[in-house]
Amino acid sequence: MFQIEVNGKPLQAEPGETLLKVLKRNGVRVPTLCYLKDRAPSGACRLCVVEVAGQANLVPSCAFPAAEGMKIQTHSPRVLRARRTVVELLLANHPDDCLYCVRNGDCDLRRLAGELDVRQRRYCKIERRPETDNSSASVVREQSKCILCGRCVRVCEEVMGVSAIDFVERGSHSRVTTAFEEGLNVSGCVGCGQCVMVCPTGALHEVDHMGRVLEALADPALTVMVQHAPSVSVTLGEMFGLEPGSDVDGALNAVLRRMGFARVFDTGFSADLTVMEEASELLQRLGGKGPLPMMTSCSPGWINFVESFFPKWMPNLSTCKSPQQMMGALIKTYYARSQKLAPEKIFSVSIMPCTAKKGEAARRQMRGEGGLPDVDAVLTTRELAFMIRQKGLDLKTLPAELPDSLLGERSSAGKIFGASGGVMEAAVRTAYRLVTGHELENLELKAVRGLDGIKEAQVKVGDVTLDLAVVSGLMNARRLVEDMEKGLRRYHFVEVMTCPGGCIAGGGQPHDTEPELVKARMSALYTIDRKAKLRCAHNNAEVQKLYKDFLGEPLGHLSHELLHTSYAQRREGE
Ligand code: SF4
Ligand code: SF4
Ligand code: SF4
């Protein structure tokens, strides 16, 4: 450790640290628009410049190493002037669309312009209104609002291993686009929305489904039903000022009813159902029917990724539909029949942490009888928060309510689906019970918890010791699959979540994904699990009733028809 002086005060720095890192750690706020935590600095935006005594020019703090005795000024008049000029230059080419922008109220560029007291356009505008790319079922690109920070390009390449977008041309013609400037739908884009999470402006956002939901809610001929994914209850509260990791499950059911949804279901129910089907499928494959390792299929970005980049591994994907789609299929069959409702008069909405879920719901394979979609609209957590505010409701003051029955009960195994490792842990609990007839003594599989990109575990189930892997972040998935192709790794069962850390950091969640926040969300899910009375999918009474009254048995004829699918084609609906 050594000492530097910042704004006249001593601060401790460690060898190898950049100035920005020291400043952040010590709570000195310096703005950046291109910085990404744990990634090499690009120095593209020049907003983090500081004044270092003895240096003629201002230096970018994100790339400048701290050195013993260094004296720096972070907010001197010269520094503020430079930052203001940077923002003014960015705004010179920017549309004045704030009032109509999806990021209105939540835009880093707009906030900075305010903070730096930018009150007039000092540089003349070069009129450039590139077309908006609406081709994807998941993500919209509004190039006119792009400030070329490069965050999306780096996340897509370095974290997701996809490289669907990149910079083209130079100077004032420079822009971020897809190969051959085609639509995102025909690029390698998997719809994950991780680029949306890091974009500081409204240049990237989810495809808006709010309009179609509001229309359906206003239509007296429709019964509008909603399901909410396991992770949403531990992230939504942040958007209403609650502590990260606050669980608003009961208030979420209440607010959805007040918004006009006729039934509220918990996707944790169909996560339990997924566990029943997936654990049974694993046992079937271990018995020789189907290739190993079996790979999970809950995460639609991962499905898109396999289809686009590793098609030879398609047969390894579990045939189970995701919990969203299983719930959708059951709402329009089992539930519709039980309530004597016509499926075509049901509008089925899901609240998801994920932009790729919009693409998943739009696939042709995800349609039931008569071509009816299992799920009609998918709202991200962000869209739900927007609609709650629009309806004048306050999440914090609502009393807790339970979800509706038949498709509402869930075990905490279904709840931990929201975190990377959760599907694996839930499936192991049930596979053990199916094989041995006994409950697993220690339900918690700690080796697959946490934020590491690749986690491994071994579990003895009956006579077999299962080799398991849990991966999150598609770059890690790419590494794992490439290792498997070289014969360097062998497993029986692999869980893959598209987004780093799982759904709690999905592309539809609140924009902030600082690791501390994600850890708080994860810890909330495991606390729910630890305190739950019902911790295994196979003990869920509503799931048992569903098999008894309707489906028959896991992997039975009707299960296959409604709950399983084939991923043998490239993405459809996009
Ligand atoms: S991206 Fe930000 S600055 Fe640009 S129009 Fe939207 S809110 Fe305004
Ligand atoms: S949605 Fe995902 S895959 Fe598509 S461009 Fe963004 S980061 Fe890349
Ligand atoms: S689209 Fe957003 S994240 Fe990507 S370069 Fe433009 S402003 Fe940055």
C-alpha cells in the first residue's frame, strides 16, 4: 500500500491499481461512460479525466496507474471544463428526444449533461438519423442515440462470446453495427440484452410489449393472466427504492391484481414442473436413452447460442420447454379447462428478467393447438416497474397476497432457479429422490452456488456419481463446450444460464448489475430456500395434482405434447 493525495486529502492505493479504481474504492465519484468493471479500460469517452500535478495534459483515470506521492485533482475548473466539452460534443450529434426516450429519467448521458450544467447546444449538429433496427424480437437498436462508448461491443464479445456487433468505419462515420449492417435478427445475436444492461443511453433497449398488455387489459372479452419468474421478486424492489435483495413476492402478487390481471401465477410452479420432467429425462439418458451430458434448456439465449454456434450439441439440450413456456402451455389447456374458459379468450403475460424470453415466446415451436401462442406478451422487470408507476401504484404500501391456486404453489427449489446453479441444485434434489426413494440428506449443493463463471460438483445418486457443471455467461459456456469437444471435460449434466450470475442479472433486470447488487439478490434467493418448508419440486402438492388429474406421469404422452419441444431448427420468430 502507498499514499496518494486526492483533492488535498491522503488516500491509500495498492500497486497496480488505476487512479479510477482508487477513487471508486474511496467513494470519490468520477464520471465515465465507457468504463466496465473487471474489463480492461478502453479510455474511449475521456470523461474520467483528472489533473495530475506535473502532467501537462489531463489524464484518463481509468487507464492511468496510481503512483506513490501522486497529487491529483478530480473536480478542478479545468477538469470540469474538459468534461463539459466532452458531453457537449456528444450532444452535438444527439437527437433532442429525451421526452420520448425509453431511458428518460434513467440515462447516464442526460444525467451527466445536467450535472455538468450543459444548458445550450454549443456545437452545431451534423444531421444523422440512422434507421432504428426493430428486426429482433428481443432488442431494439436506436443508432441515433449511440455515443460510441463501445460497452455493448465489448460485453457482446468478451462476456457473451457472440460478437454480433462491432465498430465500422472511422472518424465522424464511425458507428456500431452488425456484420454487413443487417438486422440483429440475422446476426449471431442471441437476444440476451446484456448490451442493454451496459448501454448508458437509450440506444439499446428491449422490444416494448407494454402496449399490447395494456390493450389486452382494456379488452373486456379477454381474461388476462400473468406469471412472474422466480428472480423478479428479489429485483423489482430496487426500482422502488428498496434495499437490494428485498423480496417483494407478496406485494408483487397484489400489485399485479390491482393492475387488472385476472389471475396471478408463480413461474416457480412451472420451474418445479421443469425439475420433474428434467430430472426424469436425465435418468432416462443415464439409462442409455439419449446423449450425455444433458444440457439445460431454460435459458433462451443459450438455446439461440447453441443453434447458431454449436449445432452439433443440439441433441444434448434437454427437450423440456422453459418454465415460462410450460406455464404458458398449461394456462391455455389445463387451467382453461378447469375454469371452462376458451383458450383463445385468454391473454397470457409473463414477467421475466430476460429480453431473450420475448424471442422465445415468439418462436413457432412455442405454439399450442390452433397455432395459439403459449405466451402472448413478455414484460421485463423494467417494463413492469414502469407500468406499476404508470398505474399510480406503490409496491411498498401493498399488503402481501398469495398467487392463484392450481398453478401458484412452488417449492423453494423452483425459486432458486433465479440464480446460476439453482436449476442444477433443484434437479439433483429430485433426481436423488426418484432414484433412491429417499430425500437427499443435505439439500444444499454449495459447490454450484456463487458468481464463478464455471462451477463443478460431484453428487452420488444411487450407484452413480454424477459429474455436474454449472456455467453462466455465454463466453464461459463457449469455453466449456470447446473443452468438451477436445475431450478435456466430461459431465453427465450441465446447467447453462446465458447471463453472468443467472436470471438475477438478466438483460431485463434493473440496469445496475454491480456484483454487490447481484450477490444481494442471490443471497435473498438462498435465504428464501433456507427458510422454506417446501424445498423440493417433487413434494409440491399442486404439481402432484397436475400429474394425477391431467398429465399422467413425467415424460408421459401429454407431457411430451405440452411441455417438451425440439430445438432442431435455428431461431424462429426473429
Ligand atoms: S438517450 Fe438519454 S440523452 Fe439521448 S434522448 Fe434518450 S434520454 Fe435523452
Ligand atoms: S443482445 Fe446479447 S448477443 Fe445480442 S448484441 Fe446484445 S449482447 Fe450481443
Ligand atoms: S449502443 Fe450504447 S453501449 Fe453501444 S456503443 Fe452505443 S451508446 Fe455505447
